[in-house]
Amino acid sequence: MKLDNKIFKALSLGLLSVLIYSGCKKYDNPPPVYEELKRAVGAQRKVLIISIDGLTGTELQAVAPTNITELQKNSKYSYNTLKTASDAAGWVSMLTGTGFSKHQISGDNFERIQDPNSDDHAPIVSYRNVFDYVTQYKAVKTALVTPWANLRNYMRNADFSPVVTTDLAVKDSTISILNSQTGLGVMTVNFREVEAAGANGGYLASNVNYKNAIIKADEYVGNIMTALKARKNYASEDWLVIITSNHGGSSANPTNGFTLVYNSVFKPFELKKTGFNTVLFKGKNILALVPNDNGLYDPGTNKSFTVQMQIKVMTPSPGYVGFLSKGTGYGAGTVGAVDGWTMGTWAKNWKTYYNGGYSPEQTLLADATWRTLTITLNTTNATTRTLNIYNDGVSTTAATNLGTKVLTSAEPLQIGWRNVDNNTPIDFYAANLTYFNTALDATTIKNNIALKDITKHPNYANLVGFWPLDEGSEGTIFNKALTGYNMQLTGPYVWTSLGNDYPPGTTPEPITSSLSIPSTVSDVSALTLYWMKINILSDFGFDGKPYLTKFEIEFLK
């Protein structure tokens, strides 16, 4: 039977997920265009999303509240869902399927961060939310129940969005909608009082306020599940229930959260990153960089530093090409035009390029084996700046005196292709990038190239950047040093699990499964569209993963 269904059709060309606007203000979603679809035959798939904001995965595991623990028996679950930048950042990732590195929304106003150095009139990139996708393809209603007015304002396209101010009212309104709306397709529910409770005494199970708030939220989850299963048409519905948190801890200092993906026929499976997971820097467009370091990684005229990184080259370049840099690249015959510094290759060898010259070459980069590369710049006085390079902790070349060379550069600290003599890039994996604000001596470098606990490094106080590059998902590479900045991935990057192929300095993790599935809040949108049988196109820009595809034997007949 053919039914008339109202759906959104983005722009005039059909499905485009990323909307680009010119100007300096926020814009609403495009106006709806209506067309007809056929209703799917069989059980109606539906999705219920519940976020318990501020609930940390480790503390949930410690408290083990009754209802969530019971649901876990039929769930794919994680106690270590990757943290996000803030309350709003977590929610935008959850609702758009994109990581913070793409949507760049972290403030409570749900507006994109604007680079102070960018053109105020540059195009604004906005990502569609999951309700928009669902109502484009399905004749269903959507609902959002949250006490956070800013979130309601951000999700203005929800069909039902009652104004509530407490978690109790959230629970009651959710049950009311479940009881009355048979056409409901996707519903998102938001509890906020767990995060608020943690602000008084800490986000720990040992804090009575926080623990009691977790238990109360779990009680509400139980009430909602009872109402869900009491729906008049429940027997002909197939519900996916996702319980998660926008992050653990506070918005100002978020930690890893949790995720539970439930269906009555699922077998339990813990979602986790296993083995070593990193990015293949392939071609010219996949980069990891610090967008703005406020001068922290700029050696200028008088700073000393040490940079070290593990690298595994898969496809060597036949010529000169950069792979790690804090400076500009250059074309043939323009060596004197480069600023900053660039670590690069020439076939199997590597060297460091700088303004007007380069260091002697080191060897052994072409055997698809992890190598530890280190450079130090020691500024001893106004006329002496000494550059040393090390391969696996050993230097086989003479030091280079840069004299009074200025290494100032406005370019970001960057992993990935940097032009040197217009040659083709190398394809490589990277790991454990470290940056010290001092020149380490040869003995310290040799003794610590495989150090597995960076906090034990004798110069840990000088560490201003440490990026393991082992997140396994989304586009943020977290800085694990006490100071410094995160890196952001750009381009068509793909995270790859290398199993037990660990670089030096990485602590091996027990590989308990052949599936490496790091959990992120951006997975929520991908799982929702997958369950609703909506194809996820590359245009969506999703970082989230519909990992239920790996378990279809459990629920597809």
C-alpha cells in the first residue's frame, strides 16, 4: 500500500549532508520539500536514545545500577566511550555523527567556533542532525525531551519537544509520549542531574551525591523501559535502545563516558579498542595538525626543543618529501625560501630541512618497520644553534650548526605531506609524537626511545606535547602532556587497527577479540540511521560507525 509521507529533501539536488553557507550568522535547516515513500514491510524499527550527561564509564561500572546492568545482558556496551570537548560538543557529535574536529561546536550557545585569524565572511560549514535524516526517509515522528533549553533550541526540528526543567519531568514526559504516539520513530531523552550532582563532591562513585544521582537516573531508565514495552503496538515494533553520556565528568573537564546499545536479541559484547589503532597518512591531503599553538611550538630565534616520533613507512617516495613539520614546504630550487623546520625523506633516507639548508641524512626508512626519529635544536647563545638528528636513538651524522638561523614559522605543527621539491608523498603510519621545550642529550634520548610510561621520563617537566595517535576513531588526536594542545585530523582519514604491531613506547593491550571497536558518541547517529535502514552516504561526513553490521547474525533472519 502506498502512503503519503512527509519528508525533508535537502536542497534541490536530493541528499547533501554538509551545508555550506556564506555569511556570519546561524541558519535554520532548509525548508521541507514533500514527496512520497513506501512504508517498509514487517516490524517497524524504532530508536530510543537516552543520554545521562556527565556519567563516567568507570563510575557507572563501579556503581552497577540495577536497570542498566540488566540491559547490559543484551547489549553491545563500552565503559570507555571517547570523551568530547564539552556538553554541547558531545551533543552535537551525538546528533550529527561528526567529531568535534569537524563540527567545532563546544560552547553552550551551540555555535561553531570561529578562528580569530580567519575571514569573518568565510563559508560556515554546518552538519545536519539525525532527526533531519530520519524524517527525510521515514514517515515517522521524532521527539526530544531535555531540560536544557539550549539543546531544545538547537534541535528545533523535533516533532515533540516539551518544555521541562527537571529529570523527573523528563521521565514523566518521555513516558507520556511513549504512551500516546504510535507514529514515533526516533526519540532522544536527556537527563542532566547526574552531571550537576558531580559538581558537588566530584564525579566519583565514592561521592554520595553523584552515586545517588546515578541510581535515580537508572530508576528513570527502568520506568521508561517499562513504558516502552507497554506500548500498544510494541509486538510489531523493533526498538534499538541506546543509553550513553555526552561525556563523563564536567563540561569544563570531560572524561570518557559510556555507551550501551540494547535489543532483546543481542548477545553481550564489550566494545573496546584492541591492539594498536592509528592513521595511515596516505597521499597529500591526510594531515594531523595543531590549529593554533599560540607560539608554544615555534622555536623562533632563541628556543631549544626536541621532537620525536615513531614512523612506519609503507610506500617510500622516489625523491624529497616532508612528513613532519613546523614550517613551509618548498619547490625545486627554492631551498632558501623555507621557514621553520621539516623532517623529510629522500628515498630510503631522511633529514631535517630548515631555512637555507638541511642536515646530513640518516637511513633505514623503507623497510615497513617502526623507527624512532628524533631531532634536537640546542640554542646555546646568540650565534650558536646546534641541530642533531637520531635514528632509533643513535646519531650517525655530525651536528649541524645553524648559527643565527631564524626558525620562526606561522605554519602549524603537522604530521603528513609537506612539499619538498615537488615530489610524491610517502605513505606512513605515525605514533607517539613528543615535543620537549629543551634539547635532550644523546644519552637521555637513547635510554628512553621505548619508554612506555611518559610520566617516568627524566624530562617530563619539559614535555609540552605528547600525542600517542591511538584513539582509533573521530578526528581529534589528544595531547596527553600536562600542557599543550590537541591535534586535529583533516582530509579523508581512516583509522586502522594494526593488531599487535605496536610501535616502541606503546604498552601492548590484551587483544581479547578480533574486533577493534572504539566507542564514540558520534556512533549514535550512525547506529540510528543503520537501524532505521537509511543508507549512510559519504556526503554525510560521519565519523560515527554503524558497528552493528558486525553482529547481524544475531538479529537478521
